[in-house]
Amino acid sequence: MTIPIRAGVLLGLLCVIWTFVMGFTAWYKDPVMLNLFFLVIVFEIAVIVWALRKTAPESTWGGQVVNGLTISVVASVIIFVGSLLFTTVAFPDYFTDIQAAQAEMLKSAGLPEAEIRTQVAAAAAMQTPLMNALSGVIGTVVTGLGVSAIAGACLRKK
């Protein structure tokens, strides 16, 4: 198995594991702790930089971008499946819980009840297992492309 494939599997598993940690600890219900989910971005940066260091001796900048994109695509497949399992099997009430947390945050901000209902309903229209999983895929690939383009400029065959 090549370095980018191994790194992609590692990244995908790290992200899915972290998602389940967020679920089992119920941090996704807490408006403050919910932000810890974004550690997946740190995971992605770290894994891509680690892998690109390994592939640097034989890869040009373009090759490094392809390596980073490969990592991201492999990870995104795992993240897609993990996200669907998370929201449909392990935590089927996830979106209801998220909507309740969002309503609570808006209430704390002093918004009127009608505005809270409107905003929560608008957000709920996009909160489905498929849309959530696709968002994870898009976020992973876009972040991976950006990180590999930047890191690949430094970590490449000279």
C-alpha cells in the first residue's frame, strides 16, 4: 500500500473515531464543546504534512498535490460511510439534538421565538444524513487540496 493510501485510511479512521467520540461524550449537544469537532482539520493538516514529508524525495510540487488529493479522497470515502453510520445507526436523533442546541444558542443570544423557529427550520432543511456526509467529503477534499498545494511547495523534490 502506498504512503498516500495509508495516510488516507489513517485520516479517514481518525476523523470517524473523533466523530464517534463527539457522539458518545454528547459534546455535539453542547454549544461550546461542539467546536471541538473541528479538530478534524488539525488531523488532516498533520496527516497530509506527515505523508508529504515521506513522499518529498521523489515527488515534484504537482506530484505532492496529487499525493495530498489522493489522501483526501481515500479519507473522504471512509468519512462518508462513517458519517452515514453515525447519523443513521449510532445517533439517529443527531439532527434533532443539533436543532435543539441551535435553538438554545439563539435563545441565549436574545432572539425572539419566531426568529429562532425560522432559523432552525431553515437549517433543518439541509440537515440530512446524506447532506451531512457529502459536506464531510467536500470539506475533506477541499482542505486536503489546499494543504497539499501549500505544503507541497516546501516538501518536494528539489
